[in-house]
Amino acid sequence: MTRTSKGTAAKAEMVSQAERKHVYHVVISRLRSQVEFDLQEIRECIGDEHRSMTARIVRELVRHGTLESLKTAQGRRYRWSSDREAFDAEPWINAQINGTQLTATPVQDRPRERLMQLGSAQLRTAELLAILIRSGRPGESALQAGERIANRLGDRLESLAGLGLAELKECSRAINEPAFCQIMAGIELGRRVAAALDDGLRSRIRITSPATAVQFCLSRFSRLAREARQEEFHMVTLDTKNQPIASHQITVGTLRNSLVHPREVFRPAIRDAANCILVVHNHPSGDPTPSDQDISVTERLESAAEIIGIPVIDHIVVAGDKAISLQEWRTQNRW
């Protein structure tokens, strides 16, 4: 084959892949508009032009675990097994078009390359799992295996540590002993790093003033201050040296007395055998100035603390790169 003919063939293949990718996007867009459907309903929306491709895509989504196949009196129907809007179609489509090996997918969609470019915090759970799994099997890439496991876990990521090899194999045939060992080693290493960070933080800081409380919260809750889009209320337990023991998320949502109940705040404090506690929440607006509701919640917690015997040493409001101590703020404003 001459260089010209090779170039023409490559160009034709690229056009063919682009056309197939377009069809995948069209079909998935139509599927997302339906909660439950049969093939005929989808074909009527798309037309007969892509009749065979539509059936193939539906079958692939069933194998992937994204769609459920149902037998009904009217015939076979399909429905989404998870949130259809949350399904990340682009990497899945690329895997179908370019093959199941990650080396065949576009560079910008490969988990390792994305980690190097964006950082590990920006990767989805499925992508992190794919890096640990490392290699797929015929018909299933490491990323597809990661997607299957992530779909199985749903919002219970913490249950991954308790799954055995057999259970993970049920999720994906790409999980062999080396992949299982790598996943478990990654989990344990994460635990040890987190424990070391906690130990290091406890040994370095003592919260003995509003200034040290603010310093601690700006460091420990920097993500909360800068990135959270909703108000979150957290509580930090302290030992007899006023060093942090652990932090606990209490609520997510607009701060109010009915949401921040003393029972929920002091339960982990009692469990940690805390000497005292520090509470902190964020203002997504970027302004840390305490509101009337912040003051009311603080007063209620302080009243409960007197009865329980675990003092609230301060309430810190974080927002962006700023933080305000309510203890200090009340002195300045004669509250």
C-alpha cells in the first residue's frame, strides 16, 4: 500500500469513528429522555437509519450495568439502574469506539494521564480504581472495570474495604489476585496516611485561643471554606491538652437550630471522650460574618454543653481565605 493510500484509509477510518461516535451520542441522548422504554420506542425517536446501532448500544449498556433489562407482559423493556443524568457517557463511548484497551483511547481520557495533568483529587472513583487495576481483560478495559465497581458501590464507598476477591470478581472479570491486592493495598495506605496526618496535626497544634482556633480551621477546613456550595457544620473533639482528636461532619444544609441538634453534636464528643469541642461551619457566600442564626445555634450548644460537661470552646465561621471566631467576635461586638 502506498503512502497516499494509507493516508486515505486512515482518514476514512477517522471519519467512520466520528460518525459512530455521533450515533452513540444521539442514542444515549434519547435514552436519557426516558425513564423506562422498549427498543421500538427509542427507534421511533431516532428513526430507522440507526436501527441496528440502537439495539447494540442498549445491549452494551445492559452489559455495563447502566441499564436493567426487564421482562414484562408487553415484552422486554429497559430502565436505568442508576441516575441517568450522572452517567458519564464520554469515556464510555470512547471505550466502545476505540477498543477496550486504555492505550487505544484518547490521551485526555486515560486515567493516568488525567491524574498527571489534573491531580488525583479531580479523578472520579472509577478512574482511581482503573489505575489500581492497571490492566483489563478481552472485552473489558481497566476503566470499564472501575466503572462497574463504582456503580456497585454507589454512595457506599466505605464498603469497598470489606469486599473480598470473589465479590469484586462478581463486579468485573478484570479483577484478579494482583488487581485485588493493589486495591486493598491502596486502601490501607490511604488509611495510614490519614492516620499519620491526624497524628502530626495533633502533635503540632494546641487550640488555646481564638487565634489558634482560626489558624487550625483555615488549615483543616480549607476545602470547606473555598469549595463547598452548601453550608456544612463540623465538630472537632479536643483532648485535655486542647489538641484535636478527630473531626466529625454533623450536617449539610442551611444552618438552623432544628438542623444542628445538640444530640448529634455531642454524641461523637462523648464517644471520643473529648475534654471540650470546637465547632465550625462555612459561609458559601464568601463572607464569614456571623449571622443571627449562627449566634442562636452557638447559644443553644453552649447551654447543652453546661449540662453535658463538655464545653464548646469556640465556633469558627470559615469563608474563602477568611475565618471569624465567634468567641472573639462577641467580645468585640459586646454580644
